Amino acid sequence: MASDLRRKEQLPDLTRRIVETYREAGSINHLGHCPLPNYDAVVGIIEDLKEILFPGFRRREGLHMGNVLYHVGDLIDGLHDKLTTQIARALRHDAGRVSIDDGETDFEALGQAKAIEFLEHIPELRHALALDVQAAYDGDPAVRGLDEIIFCYPGLEAITVYRLAHVLYGMDVPLIPRMMTEWAHSKTGIDIHPGATIGSHFFIDHGTGVVIGQTCEIGDRVKLYQGVTLGALSFATDGDGNLVRGTKRHPTIEDRVVIYANATVLGGATVVGHDSVIGSSVWLTKSVEPRSTVVLEKPKLRIRAEMEEPQANYSI
């Protein structure tokens, strides 16, 4: 049966009603303003950065010390331009959100300065990520080599994007750090807020469902398994019932802590002391001393086997 073209006559009215909601629910549209950071452009920046951080593992093949300088130089040049544009957009939007744009601030110049400052961090980020890769190798007997980690491990993907976004977050670049880590979240199932502070040799094994909140502080050589939540215990409100922002809401995890699958650690005052082990499915809302082991009481396991059906008796 062919479609009835007469039914299309209702579409102009539907369009009008949709556009009316742009006034009625104006907080979720962005019209008549300067451009926001472009999502696809930010994703492209991430991919270019990973090409620099892990040369030979991503898009470009046949790299060697004779041609890598040209390849990286070309990427850096392009990243300068892309970052300048996207950071300038984010800064301009943020200025309009918190105050009236005076029309005199040179956001392009600010964007360029922050773009170059960010790119200057790439050498140290390479060193940090090399330690994260080594931590994965040291912490997982299933892996056969470092290449497998770089190619295959979602934990490294999430940590890589987090470390990039964390630098931009520390430079007070709006929007873009969250766009980056939420893109990584959508790809890996690992949700790391760019404001979290994470030390060296960090390893997330398996990874799906891990959540690390904005004000988390994580030391060196920490290992998390899938489903771990490092979250807030509660949200304080002011006299008008509005959330109080800018406080420490998420836990501190000291050096050499291991947290097993589906454990939940909550609260800004909660400190997990160094060299501790938090067992699977633990719900922890208070601090534990260094070298502690926290596990649930051993549950009672009941196994019921179905009885075999009795054989039927037949008589002839």
C-alpha cells in the first residue's frame, strides 16, 4: 500500500508546535548566539591526540623515526588551529553565560594561548600514559604484551581521554573536558569526571560500570575492577534547597589500593588508607586505616538440586 500524501498536510502544524516549544522550554535550545564547541570537532581532536600519544597504533601505518617528525608536526599544526577555534567558542559561551560579553575580549587570542599551553603538556602525558600501560601489564596476567593493552583495553582508552581532559579542566576550559570524558564514557562504559585527581600507574581492569566522581583523589598504583563507584554520599543544600557546589563530595583513595568488582565507596570525608583491599560488593561510607582489608561477611550459599523424576513402571 502506497503512502497517503494527504497525511503530510499535518506536518506544517506539527512543525509550528515544535518551534513553539523553543520559547516555552528555552533552556534546552541554543538559538541566536555564538557557536558552541562542535561535538564532531572535539572527537576529531581526541583522535588526533591519540595518534600523537600512541604513534603507529592508530590511523597512520609505516611510521619510523625518519618520518615521524613530519607526521607529528602536521598533526600539531592542525591541532593548534582546531583547539584554538573550539576553546575560543567555549570561552565565549561561558562568558555570555556568567556575564554580559563586553564585545572587546579577544576570545580567539585566549583560545590560542590555551591551545598552545595544552599542547605543551603532551610530552609529560606520554610519560604518564606509559606508566598506566605498564600498570595494566603488571596487574593482569591475561595480557601477553603492551601492544595488546594499547589496542584492546577500554580502561586505557578511558584513562587516556581523562588525562587529556584533566589538563584542559585544570586550565579552566569550559565544556570541552566534559565533552571528551563523556565521549569516552559512551565508548567504554567508564565514567571519569575530568576534575578527578588520579596518580600514576593507574589501572582499571575490565572497566564496564566504573564511576569516578569530580572530587575524587586517587593515589599512585591504584587498581579498580568493573562496577566500582567512587561517588558522593549525599548532596548538601543551602537554605533555599539549592545544591551546594564546590565542596569535596567524593572519596580519597590512597596509594596501592585495590578495589574489587561492584564495590561502592562514598563521601568526601571517606579515606581508604594506603595498601588496603576493598572486597567485591562492599558498601563503604567511612574511612579505613592503611593496610586494611574490607569484605562482606561470608554469605550463606544454598544449592538445591532437583530430584530426578522417578522412572515410570510399565507392565506388559
